[in-house]
Amino acid sequence: MKIIVDTREQRPYKFKDSQVGTLACGDYSILGLEDCIAIERKTIDDLVGCLTTGRDRFERELYKGKSLDYMALVAEATLSDIVNHNYRSQMEPKAVIQSLIAFSIRYKVAVWFCESREYGARVTESLLTKYAGEIEKKFKTIQN
């Protein structure tokens, strides 16, 4: 499995088997399965910014992901970071949480809170690896 890292990703995670490429949706995917899975990565300040001034653009990105088999948002933050307003925006924590809940339902995007950049990378790689494994199982079932 080769992980594709979008060319626009500003601070990409490092994976042992990856390459840079242009993704129509998200920051990370799997070579050959780009139209099936996407992972969007956000720091806490970027995430909250996408819920305020960048909301329209962010929703367009999530809308594109709705057609995929699986889309996830990996937030480099904890839920406590949001509740405790550990971000620069004036957006209220309750509004941040309610927006994320609405988006998870509206756009079928799984939201994963990861306490650090390191855990964000690990969760991203795990999601991609698990998805690839599930596709492989389906393919083997079809062949038999």
C-alpha cells in the first residue's frame, strides 16, 4: 500500500511508503483508491478557522468526500481542547462541537480527535491501512 500525500498539504505526515500527488479530496489517500477514501488533517486552529471564515470552502471539500466510501477528519486536538477553548478563534466551544456533529452527519465524515501530531499520523496511517485491508478481503471473497 502506498499512501498519497496531497501536494497542497503544508506540513505533511511522514510515512515509510508514500508519494506526493494531487488529490481531488482530502490530504491523504491510497494509490489507486483515491476515489474511495480520503483523510483530511487539521490542527485545532485550522479546524476552528474552517468552521468560521473558511466554512464555505471547507463544506465544499466535505461535500466532495460524501461520494467516497470513507472520509475522515483527523483533528490534532482533543475534545477537551475544544471544550476549554484552547484555540485562537472567538467561536464558542459549543458551536465548534455542534458544527462537527452536524458535518459528521451531513457529510458522512468520521471525526477523530488525536492529542498530538504524532497520534494524528498514527491514526491516519491506521485508517488507510485498515481500509486497504478491508478492500483486499472483499476482493479475495469475490475471487473465490
